Amino acid sequence: ILNVEQSPQSLHVQEGDSTNFTCSFPSSNFYALHWYRWETAKSPEALFVMTLNGDEKKKGRISATLNTKEGYSYLYIKGSQPEDSATYLCAPNTGNQFYFGTGTSLTVIP
Amino acid sequence: NAGVTQTPKFQVLKTGQSMTLQCAQDMNHNSMYWYRQDPGMGLRLIYYSASEGTTDKGEVPNGYNVSRLNKREFSLRLESAAPSQTSVYFCASSWATGAGYGYTFGSGTRLTVV
């Protein structure tokens, strides 16, 4: 079992604000990390697949970075919009399976 | 595109009853997975199938069995349901179990065992 921590647990921001959250995991035997976006009443949707230390991925206003040596990944949202409201899950893999964090719940207030 | 389809969406069982959750994907993915989601916990892997004809235990396999019926379908069976199995169950699929492949999830089955 892998200890995956996501912080903060929840976040409320105003429309237009930029925000970021963290996924922490043990740095030994890192294999890959996934980020997912999970809207209420829907199923998780893959955002990024990250494998290399220093990886930076971008999709529209959302980007992510990965530091495998220190065991963390950041997810950034620039200029948050109400449609960004969702829970963001990270799932690192140390070679066996992906372990999901409990997520950061983001609410963007219009 | 249907993606990953799970049935049923909701189910109430009595303790000791059995049931099978069905999952089918139409993306020609090789690997399929069953997860459960409980309050305050991350998605936990129950069983997975890396390819047609293989199945392996995940983090929380006790009380469950699976069948990879063909490349498209992966079912999860509860032989004798217990209240501890009350959860939301998600099926997922991916091209392979390797690091570079994101998962596509179904819409979930909400199971209550009374």
C-alpha cells in the first residue's frame, strides 16, 4: 500500500483566480503518476500521465509538474472558471499498481 | 462512443445475497480494472486483468471474484454480500497496465448491502 497525500482537501476560489494543489508520495521506486479530474455525478477523466522527473504537462489552462526525487507533483489551474469545479485525483505507481489519493475538491465561485 | 459501460447503476442487496456487476468497453483496450470508492478513502483496486485470459488481485480482493469473459467484458461477482461491501464500484480500462496509459472509467455502480 502506498501513502498518497493530496493537499488541500478542499479549496474555494473566485472565478479568475489561479490556484494549485499538491500530491505527495514516497519517492522510492517511482514508476508513473496520473492526474484525473472528477466532476460530481460523472466518472474520473484522465488529465495527465507523467513518468519522468521534471515532466511538465499542459492542457489548456491546467498544467502539472513532477518531482520524483522528492516525491511530489503540483497541479496548477490558471484563471479558474466555474467549469473547473471538480475533484482532482492523483495516482502514483511504484511499479505494482496505481494508488489513488483522496483528491482535492475545487469549487470556483462565479 | 460508449467508452466503459457498467450495469447496474444502483443495487440494494440483503446480506448473504450474491450479484454480478457487469462492465464492457468498446475501445479495444487490453487491460481492465475494478475499483471501489468509500468515503474518506481513495479509489482502491479490487482486481484487474492485464490482458484477456489473465486476472490478478489488487489491494482489496477479499469477498470478490472476477471473470474476464472476453477482451470487452470484465465482471465482478460478490458471492455472499456483506454490509462492508457497501460502496461505489468503478470499472476502468486502459491500453495496457504500463505507466504511459491513462484509465477510462465507467460511471459507477452504487451498491448498498443491508
